[in-house]
Amino acid sequence: MSNLEKELKKRTRNKNLQKIILGTIATAGVMSVALVAPNAIQTLTIFGFGKNKRQREIINTSRDRLIKHGLLEKDERGYLSLTEKGKAKLNQLELRDYKIKKPKRWDKKWRVLIFDIPEKRKALREKIRRTLTHIGFMRLQDSVWIYPYDCEDFVTLLKADFKIGKDILYLIVDSLEYDKPIKKSFDLT
């Protein structure tokens, strides 16, 4: 395996580990530091983690890094809980994995997203574009995106996660001029 592949595998594993630890603590509410590693190890064995001492050290290091970065906090009793920053990070990780369920039949309506993010928030605008591309939206113009299936729940999550409530509009459109190439790109012909 090349160095690039090894590095990619390591980054992916670390992201999964981070998501599992944050998710475990979010589910439990608060959890004892002593309990985090065993519970995380139990969950992680499904993914091939935590089977040996080195892997348990990685989990503990990851937990400590999450505390250091302010995603988790430890109280005087030794319990861990998610911070607001940690909740936001977990939402972001979950959004990245979000998949829109496609119905068996298309209802022949287009879902159009229009957003207007100011230049001073350019990084956010790019993040939204990357997310929409990842989900499968097609770009019509810089800030106009289209999708053929119901995605209102996803848009609600997007608005909440990126804190862009009124900056993004969700439209349901019955017909669209010159939509043959768009239909073809979504395999709807």
C-alpha cells in the first residue's frame, strides 16, 4: 500500500473513531472517563479497533485530544460530557454521512436550493457547495442547486448546522426549462 493510501486510511479511521466517541457520549449524556474506553472499545471492535493494547492507547489518545480541543469536558467526578462545540462537530460528522433516500418513482418535481451567503463568509459558502455536491445535488449556477427528490429534512439539517436559516431558500418546482440534460444527469429519462 502506498503512503497516500496509508495516510487516507489513517485519517478515515481517526474520523470514525472521533465520531464513535462523540456519539457514544452524546447517547449516554455523561459518562465516566473509566467507562469511555471500554464502551468505545466494544463498539470499535466491530470496525476492527481496540483489540490490542496499542489500539486502546489510540482510543485514549483520541479521547484526550477531544478534551483538549474542547469537544468533550471532564468534570470533577471524572465524567465526560459533550460541549456545545462537540455537539456541533458531531452534527457535522453526521451530516457528512447523510444520505437522502430516493423513492422508487420520481414525482416529476424539482427541488431547488438558492442561497445568498455574503463574501465575508466565503468559507461557509464553499462548505455548503461541497456538502451539496457530496449529497448529489447538481449546480445550475453558483448559488442555485437542483435535486429531483424530496430533501426538505436534509435542508433543515443544513440550515441548522451551518446557521443559515434565512440565507437559503428551498423551492419545489413543477417544470423547468431545458431540463433534458438535468434529467439525463440524474438518470431520470
